[in-house]
Amino acid sequence: MRHTRAIGLFLLVGFVVFPDARGQRLTRFAMEGQTSWILPHSEELVPISQSHPQGIRLSYEKLSLEKSTWENCNCFYLWGGELGYTNFNNPTVLGDAFFFSGFFEPVLWRRADWQLRLKATLGMTYLTKVYDVNSNPKNTFFSSPLSFLLAVAPKVSYQVSENWEVFLSGHYNHISNGGQRQPNRGMNFPGFGLGVGYWLEQPVFPAHKKPVLRHRLSFLLESFGTFRDNPADTGRVPALGISMDLIHTLTRINQLGLGTELSWDQSLSSRAETQGFVPAAFLSHHWVFGRVDFSQRMGLYLTDPAFIGQNHRFFQRYALSYWFPTGFVFGVDLKAHGHVAENIGLRLGWLF
């Protein structure tokens, strides 16, 4: 089951970032060095959060200049694969991390040789040190060697010559096993990066006309699901749900929504107060690049959090989805309580 979820994650990356195979494509190689700091989200994590992780990322990138590809997000964008390494500078407790990921990087603004881009990354990471009740009890950040990586990075770049580019980035990285094993506090480590890119051919961007902006209401109906630990057993049980989101278009890339969701978590079904049903309401923001949607939802439980084993009334969901021309929606989401990730799951739906 763990491998099935990993395959689903990489399929999503493929759906999102792989453009039409026809037309002119440019190729770029890039290398970036990163320095970060760890955000402890509980007092007991403070002692092992004093180190400053340092890492390196190597990427293979593509850029299509075709209008049909540009229309995917009403912008030019890079996509590709990335290998990375991070040294958490705490070899005894935190160890190292090795990454393999796919990314989507739209160009938000261009002026002469300057660009502003936003990179979104999904991938897998191998961790050399994880929680062990006997040998490594302090590391409650990680408990599974194979975990998920989510990252977002705004980036400013400057084209210094026909082929060479330098860039400065900020980044926010999150590592979690998606609730597949406990403890699963996950690690958030923001920071800065400095890198260089080499284009095999000089990028010359054509001018494509944007479609007329229409302020309208749309309705997003989705189902979502994942698997969670069963407290009464050693196995895992499904947690399924349905959500409804009424969305209003504000700008070409910004949409606001209001919705509700109902989930049925079988790991909670033994609790007489809920029978596993968890109703909630939420506010949503959708950052939409054509058919690519990065959404953030702030949710409010409509039942007593104590009945569902939570200390928080509020929760968040972060989802990356692709809106197909037919209306079908496919995506992956992360549910969290503050800085603590709870689980990663898949989303299927329809946009009306």
C-alpha cells in the first residue's frame, strides 16, 4: 500500500508538469546550494532543532514555448526532475536526507533579463536517522526512512549571458511520512538558496495573448481518502470523505471559496460520540495557473475535537490538483494541525 501511494504521488507530478510532446522545448541544467533552519513545533523538539541544515539540489529542467503549453497555466513554466541532499548537521539524531522529486515552476513576472518564478516540489526522501524507542528516542520528527517531501520556493533569477543564469531563492521544505507511521510530527525547515542554471539554447520568449478574465462562481465537488493507523489493531484502516467548495474568481490566479466537508475515519469508529464521522467547514484560497491549482483550506471542526482525539479546533489542508478540460479533478493533499502534519491522501472530483 505504501508503494501504491508513492506511485500515485509521482503520477500526479506527471499529470501536472508534463506538457504536450510537440513544439519547441528548451533544456536547462541547474545546481543550487541551500542553507536552512528548523522550526520546532513543540518544546521537546527545541534541543534537536538548533542545527542549521545545509544541502544541494541538482535539476534537469524543460521549458516549452508553444502556445498550447502556455495555455496550461496562462504562463510559461519550467518542469522537470531533481536530486537533492541535505545534511541536518546533527548526525547522531537527525542524520541526512536524500531526495528525488518532480517540480512545477511557473514564471510569474519577466522584465528584460529578470524573472520571478515560484517553484512547487513533490517527491520522496530517504532519511538515514529515524525514531527508535531505544536507539534514537529524541527524533520524533521522523519515524519512517521513506517519507514525502513537499516544498515551495519563490525565486528571482537574472540572465547573465545567452546560456547562463544565476538565481536567489527562498524555500519552505516539509518532510513527513503522511501519517503512515508514528510519531509523525514532520519537519519544517525554511531557508535560502543560491544557484546557477545553464540553458543548452538561448531562451527567447514569444508574446502570447491572455484570455479575457471572467469573474464567475464555480462549484468544486471532491472525494478524498487515505489510510490511518487503527488504535485497536496493528493494521491500517481507510479515512474517506467528501467536500463541497463554492469558489469565486478574483483575478487570473486568485480564487476564494467557502465550503464544507464530511469525513468518515474508521480509526475513530470505536468512539461512541462520533462513530467515525467528522463534519467541518472551511475557507479556501485557490492559486490557479490555468489548469494547475494549489489550494489552501482553513478548516473548523464542527464537533468537539476531544471526541476525535485532537487538541485543536482548526486544521489546514494543502492540495495540488490538475483541472482537466472535461471538469475532472485529480490531486494530492496534506492535512495538518498547525506545523504538525497528520496525513497525505489523494483527491478526486469534478469542477462545475
